[in-house]
Amino acid sequence: MEHLTRLRIALVVTVGIAIFAFLYALASAPSRAASRLGMRGLKRRRAIEAGGSWSQIEPLVRWLGVRVGGLLSDGAYARLDEQIALAGDYLGLTPEEYVSLSMVSAVGCSAFGGLSGYLLGNSAALFAIVGFGLGAALPYLQVSGEGQRRLKEVNRGLPYVIDLLALSMSAGLAVIFFVLSLVFVYRSFYGMRIPVDGK
């Protein structure tokens, strides 16, 4: 009996040391600066300047993204990158940060669900599990919803763009004049400035 107790203690100590080593390796990996270049850098800067919850958790998501980046296979990285690109480089996320945002959301929603279950007198564990699943899915739902919204906008605007191109060509205008008129129409109707040189 005493021998079995020693084996259990040795197993617990070994697992504890392994978990500590794993967490130490994750925590000691150097953090990287967020890329401020390109369209993703522009989207990230605008999302941070807009304030809100993203500007508060962005450093944590970036830090955690560096640590989980090595866990993604090339195929998963490419699929996540394509999903983010279809969503218009949503929040300037990279695939690693997309995964880490899901992790942060899952932990936050799990804690909120567990606390809610405890305060309501229900099963805190059940609420925490449901919150974990919902929190892990929220970033995916947000990014895919943004991609669907952009696809609808393209489908609605494409006939008008083709019509404008046909009118420009029938009037004898070059393609460059079509592009300039398209920019003018875009600015007129949407009241938005098209970013040039990241400004």
C-alpha cells in the first residue's frame, strides 16, 4: 500500500513538473511587435484607435498568438488566412492571433458562465462548459459573418460596376478613366476615403 502511495506521489510530481516546463516554455517565448505594414496593419491600427474591447485585449491576443503559432499546421494556417482575407482582414488579425482570440474568448466566456451559474444557484460547471464552447465559437462566427456581409456587398455592387464599365467603354474612355470614375462614385455614395499609402 505504501509503495502505491509513493507511485501516485511520483506521478503527480512528474506531471506537475511537465506542466510547469510547458508553461515556462510558452511564457518565455519572445513577443513580437504587431505589423503596422500593409492592409492588415492599417486595419489593426484603425481597430485599436476606435477603442472598445479589442484595444484592451489586443496585446494579450498578440502575445498568445506568438505562443500558439507553432501549433498550427500549414494547411490550417492557409485556411484561417483565407477566411480572414475574405472578411477583409478583420481587425488586422493574423491566423495565430485568430486562434488565440478564440482561446481568450473561450476562457472569458467560461469564467463568466461559471460565475453566472454560481450566482444563480445552478450548476456552475455546466454553465462554464457551455460558456467555453460558445466563447470559442464567437470569433469564428464574427469573422465568417463579416465575410458573408462583404460577399453580399460585392454581389449587390457588381452589376453597377459592370454597367459603368460598359458605359465607359462605349463612350470611348480608357480603363484608367473607368477606375477614376469608380473611385469618384465610391466616394460620393459611401462618403468614405479610400486609403492611399496607409493613411
